[in-house]
Amino acid sequence: MFNRLRTAALAVAAAALLAGMLAGCAGSGSDGGTSGSGSSQVTLILGDQANGLQTLMKASGALDGTSYQVKWAEFQGAAPLFQAMQGGQVDTGYAADLPTLAAISGKLPIKMVGALQGSGANDAILVRANSPIQTVADLKGKTVVVSSARGSIAEYLLAVALQQAGLKYSDVTVQFVLPTAAQAAFNSGQIETWATFDPYQSIGQRAGGRVLVDGQDGRVTGLGFVTAAEASLADPAKKAAITDFLNRLATAEKWAAGHQTEYAAIYAQTNGVAPEVAAMVVAHAHPTVVPITPDVITRVQAVSDLMFQIHSLPVNVQVASVADTSVYQPTPSN
């Protein structure tokens, strides 16, 4: 039953993603500010997941008054976002550390240009409220649905949690399902265990899911990365715009930290989710925009090392070689 649902839902989701990707990149995304003589010459197409960054930037007003145009392209998860980058349809992307590494290991010509440091609370393994599974050790021999594809942050959380529980990755059966399809199956009780991330994590919790374990306490690095296409970085005007965007993103995150109630209300209205879900999403996320320092590189290298060892990554990415530290350095106000 679930396999039939999974196949049909994936087909529908894939069609919707392709249509959304093409529509977003064709110019249906929102514009940023239009001041400055360069506004008609530079357009940044920003890849986003589940409307996260776009909602934040609009709520905070951080993009007001840019000297370049901004268009948004929205995706369910990192895999389709990076496919769009591969096709040259977006200039930047935002994803957690492992999906970023997965894209780079697949020879995607991008660079890490900025990082967001969070707590890891917005990644979790959920089980149904009445599930007999009480600990990660109880997952042995079970099937775990992971969103959204091999190389996702949810897969990394699962791998680390299993390791900490004394289990091997091969002790569970992993199925990869796009978030909306997995959400429907989890909410209807067709799957018992789901490794996912916000906003789907919070929606799953509101639908009766119980957090078995989340990404806090060092299970995940809590790092997400803004990446930029190498072709975009080769254009001096676009590179300058990307630097400006990162500084504005830092301003937006500071605004969100000090206006959680207001931000949650805007998030709920913009994304059509229940206020309780929006409040959970906002509470889970307290990222700070940081430059890519040697410490950041070391921590993410450990992620690549582990996932290469369990054959999730085809190549052990040398993180230092794919980071461009010249793009973002915090301004005094950030």
C-alpha cells in the first residue's frame, strides 16, 4: 500500500517541482529593491527550500533598497534545488551541510560562500505517538523513511544516531521519499518512523508524531550553507550582490531572533500553516550567519568523512577546496 502511494506521490511531486522550478526561474519570484543604477543590470536568482529564506527576508524587510533585482526559486528539498543549480537556473542555494556535500561530490560547480549556525533542533527522527519504538536502538530491523534523498541532513542525523546507539547503518532499511509524500504517509499512519527536517518536522509533530531524537547535542553540526554557482562568482557584479545578500541575511536573522512572535505570525500566513506549527518552526531555528572559518571547515570535513565511510557520498569532499572565504566577512553591524 505504502509503495503504491510512494510511487504515485513521487511522480506528482516531481512534476510539481519541475513546474515550480521553471516558473520561479522564469521570473515569477518576488523582486527585491530596485534602487541604484545597477538594478536593471544584475539579477540574483536565489534558490530556497520550503519558502524559508524568502519568508524571512520579506518579514524582516532586509532586502529593501538593494541595487540589484532578486527573484526566488522554491523547492521542497535540497536535491531538486541543486538540480536547478546544475542547470544554471539559480545563482545561489541554501541547504544543510550534507546535501551541500552530496551536490559537490556529484561534481556540481559551486562554492560554499557563507554559513548559518543553528542548534540542530530543526532536524529529527519522528515516530508515531503510539509506536513501541522508544529508543534509537529499537530501530534495529525497522524501515526508516528519510526525506528527501540520499545525502540529506535527515540521513546524516540517522547515521549518527545509529552510530551512537551502537548500531550499523545497515541495521535499518532506508527508504528515500520527498517530504510532502512522506508527510502524507506519516500523518495517515502508513509509515512509523520518519527522519526529516522543518517545516515538515513540526507539521509531523502536530499530526501526532513524537521526537525519537533530534539533531541537538552535537548529533548534527547545525550548519547550513549558502552556496553560489562558480559561474555567478566569476561575474564581479553578481559576486558583489551575493556578498550584499549575505550581509542582509545576517541582519534578517538578527531581526528574527528578536521578533519571534511577529515572525511566526508572518510565517503562518505566508506559508498557510497552523500558527502552532509556525511557532514551532521559528522556535527550532535560531541560526546566526557566520563566515566559513577553519573551525567550520573542520567540522564539516568530519561529516564528509563519516558519510563517505558508509557509502552515502561517492567522493570524500575536501571541504577547504570548495569554500570561497572571500565572499562573506561580517560587516561591523553584523
